[in-house]
Amino acid sequence: MTAIPTHPRGRGVFAALTTLVLTAIVLTMAGVIAGVITAPASHAASTLGAAASEKGRTFGAAVANNHLGEAPYASTLNTEFSGVTPENEMKWDTIEPAQGQFNFGPADAIVNHAQSRNMKIRGHTLVWHSQLAGWVSGISTGTALTTAMRNHINGVMAHYAGDIVYWDVVNEAFNEDGTRRQSVFQQRIGNGYIEDAFRTARAADPSAKLCYNDFNIDGQNAKSNAVFQLVSDFKARGVPIDCVGLQGHFIVGQIPGDIQANIQRFANLGVDVNITELDIRMPTPASAANLQTQANNYATVVNACLAVARCTSITVWGIPDKYSWVPSTFPGQGAPLLFDDNYNKKPAYNSTLTALGGTSSSPPTTPPTTSPPTTPPPGACRVTYAMSTWNTGFTTNITIANTGSTAINGWSLVFTLPSGQAITSGWNATYSPASGQVTARNVSYNGTIAAGQSTGIGFQATHTGNTGRPASFTLNGAACTVA
């Protein structure tokens, strides 16, 4: 494929300036000196990718080509993420199903999608014992398998030369006790196959960073110690290796306490560290307590990465929960990602965005209380709508007060945004649609408003010059007074 074109900024020095340009410069500088120029207030990023970028990191997602045609899938990917990893499309059984016959179509679709949106791409994976084409396992000699492995690496990497930032060259080569996994590569070629793969990869695309990737090496243990020794040896002998991928497939409440120290020790070897396949599973259906623990766990992982300069990227293994690999592999487990089955942002999304330094968005959107919604009598609710605006956007905090004598159980607040206003993120409620007549619905923890009590919600939005306020509000169909 064609390498991503670069767009270097001009660095030359103009040989001459016209009198008109010189005059304009002098006048401009005089204006700066004479007046006070107020820059627009800076605002924290409101998406994962943007917030990570401000920290010098990439925040990516594993992507399946067959889901790209689904509008909310593509929209969430395009809005929230700055990197992609093809979930299966670059694995051996898909990309070289018959010896010497490459099927690049599915992976090309993801690469093209990512490039059109300036997303960074991770290649996954070149040499792995699983999802192998059948013909590979049938090779009986080490010499023939080495040739096939080299041809595979050369064929795939040549096709994507210049397109891939990081390549997972070898994946999951160790057992939990630190011994070598007895894959077909280990059995036929021996210990040298990993080094051979990395040397072949460097020659195939010198611009790509080459990674070893594995699971259960997130903390310090026998397996991660073995990988640490491998990387130490490679660095000492000049074998090309640029990064280590910690997959990060966790169980809720079980993040290794030494994850940051483990990231740091790999970084100290002179390699980048990537969190490559992050998800945190739990028993399903998900409980509110587990969702909150999951949120805390995601923040712990993000903070551990941010604390180490050479931890350069975080990738979650999927977008919505419904497409995760977890339920089919661990029956009774699931809900491991940042978005639920309907693409609603979970508590883990907000904790992750906050850890990255962004503006927290909408909390969990689990179903509201099962009690039928209570409609307050007219005038039994009061809405206070406070705005803080800047040149292209605003935030608003809305207080919904129950001024009646009975509790409101389950609520939806309807209001109409003035023309040109559109919600970009929100909290303490779900908002749909983003513009025009909007309905804000309660989330799991604030569905009941007791008599004489209130609840607060809010959102961030853009505007095109109109900073007006909604004229009226209705709560479960009843008109509210506006404070």
C-alpha cells in the first residue's frame, strides 16, 4: 500500500519581504503591544483519543472490518479513538490462507479507514501459534518452516511498509511458568525463531517499531520475567526490538499492584511499552458495584501508563461490549469494555477519560428503575439552567427539583435547544438526540427524586453564535417552572 504522505511544515527562510508585508507585521506587533489580546479559554479534551494525544499517547481500539458498516460502530471509532488494531484481519489464517497467496482485502479496508482519519495503525500479528493457516502446521521441517515464516513476514510487511507504526512481530511465545510455548515454530525451528522473526521484520520495514506481545505479563511474575530476560538479551546483542506489548486482559478487581513498576522496568531496557488489548471482564449481568470497580481499574491502568514516559499507547480490545471476545471464551463473563451493547458510555469510559485529563462524560446508562415513571402534577417541578459559554461552545448545569409532595420514580426531561447548538458530551443523564428537541433520561443511580429534593445533570455543547436557552422544560410530560 502507499505510505501515508507526510505534510511537513515549511521551514525555509524567505529571501525578501515586500514593504506591504513588513508594514503589516509592524502594525500587528504594535496592536499587540497597545492592546490586550485575550486567547480563548482552553478546555479539556472530550474524547479518549484527543485527551491521550494531549498526553503524548495514542488511545486505540481493536477493530473488526465486518462492523465498520454499522453506523454507531464507525461513528464511535471515528469520534473517540486515535489508533486502530485489526482484530483478526492480519492474522495468518486470514491474510495468507494458502502458501504464497495473500488476502489483503479485509485488512486494507481497516488501514484505509484509519489513514483517512489520521489514526495510527498497529499491525497484529505476524508470528503466533493460534489462528494459523492449516498449511503452516503441516510443515514438517525447521528449514521449510523458517522459509515460510520469513516469506510471510516479508510479504505482509512489504505490503504495509510505511503504514504501520508498531508491529506485533511475535505473539504469546511463553507459558505461565516462563518456559517456551511448544508451538509449531518452537518445535520445528527451536528457540531461535523469535530472533529470526525480528531480524526478518527489521529488514522488511525498517520504519516500523517491532514488538513482542503477550498476556499475563502485566505484573512481575515468572512469565513476565522470562519476557524481560528475552528483551534484555536482545538489547544486549543488538537484535532489533523496539517495544513490549502488555495485553491487559484483566478480571475486575484483579489489576496487578506492581503494574507501573513492571512497565517501568521494561522501559528501562530502552524499549517502548504499549497496553495492547485492554479489557476488564466481570460476571454478567453486570452489577453496579462491579461497574464501579471496573471504572477504578481502568483508571489504575491508564495512570500506570501515564506515569512512565515510554508507555506510548493504550488499546482497548473492542468498542461495544456486545462484540467482545470474552463471553464466548469465558461463559458467564463479559461487559469488559468502555461502551455497553448500545454504545452508551459506561463508568469506565468516564474514569478513563478523566485519568487522561479529559472532561468526564455521561456516566453509566444501565436501565432505569423498574418502577413505572411517576408523572408530577403541573408546576410540581422546577428547572434551573445555568450556562458558561465561550466562542464556539458552552457547558450547562441543570438542576431538576421535585417541588411536589410525592417522589418521582424514573424521569425524562424534554427541552429544545436553540438552532445551531449541539451536545457533544454529558453527565448524570443520557441525551438524545444531540440537537433540536432533546430528551435527557435518568441513569441507574438518580432515577428517584424524593419530594422536596433535586438532582443535577449537565452537558457540554457547541454553538454557531446562538447562546440562547431552552424556553421550557417538561418532566415526564408535565410542565416545569423555570428558575
